[in-house]
Amino acid sequence: MVYKYDDINPNDYIKSKSQVKREMTALQKLGEQLIELNDKQLATVPVEEKLLDAILEARKMPHREARRRHLQFIGRLMRETNHDEIQAAVDKLQARSDQYVHRQHQIERFRDLLMEGDKQIFQTLVTNCPGIDVQHLKQLVRSAQKERDENLPPKSARKLFSFIREQLELQD
């Protein structure tokens, strides 16, 4: 009997030993990511009770051989669960974290440009945030510029940063 290419089902192939090891290592790395999450973040991840207990136990272990073996145990437990859902939840948490960092950098750029006297950014903030207190914003910018020029601690620059963040959060 002659087989055609269409007759061959890719799911019929047996995984190589190397492929199995790569998958196990990936699950162990996912387990390490779960250990690094805080309790609030971990609560959003769909893990079974036995796996959750293993994660909490691994947090208490020192970074030595016992922890490495325990990570292998967590990887084995994850093979028995739906690790795709867990990976999706961890990726979602990572995306939120990346978004937060991006937002913080954007606010820092706004603050720095305002302190340099950029009228375009000032106008952008005023138009994008209709309820903004323009006088207060101008006052914060002036005091932050004065602190910068006099080499004082950036107290007003921090206040300006907080004010910009609050105004942008009100718009979201």
C-alpha cells in the first residue's frame, strides 16, 4: 500500500525525547513564574489545590537543590492540569505589567517635556483632560522648573507626576 502525504496524520507521530524534555523545561519555567507572582496575582491564575500548595511550599525553600527538585515536581503536576490556561493567565498578568510600565514612562515623558517648557504637551494635556485645573498645572510646572534650576530635591516634580497620572486615570 502506498501512502499519500494527505493520509499521514501529524498527531500519530511519537514525540522525540528532546521534544519531551523541552516541554518539561517549559513547564518548570512556568512554575518558576508562578512562584514569583504575589498572592493577589496568583489568585487570578486557575490552579488546582495540589499545585497551589506546591507553589506556596516552593516559595519558602532556599534557592538550592531541594528547590530545583521541587520545581520539577511542580512541572510534573502541571502536566496533569490544563497548563495552557495557566500560561494564558500568566501572559495576561505580564501584559498588564508591561502596560503599567509603559504608562509610567509616558507620564515621565509628559512631566519632563512640561518642565522643559513644551507648549505642545501642555496643550495636549489640557485638550485630552477636559476637567484639568490649568492654573494648578501651570503652578506645578513653574515650581518644578524652579527646583530643577536651583538643584533642589524634586518635590514639585513628584507632585507634577502624580497630578498628571491622576488626570490621565480620570480619562481612562
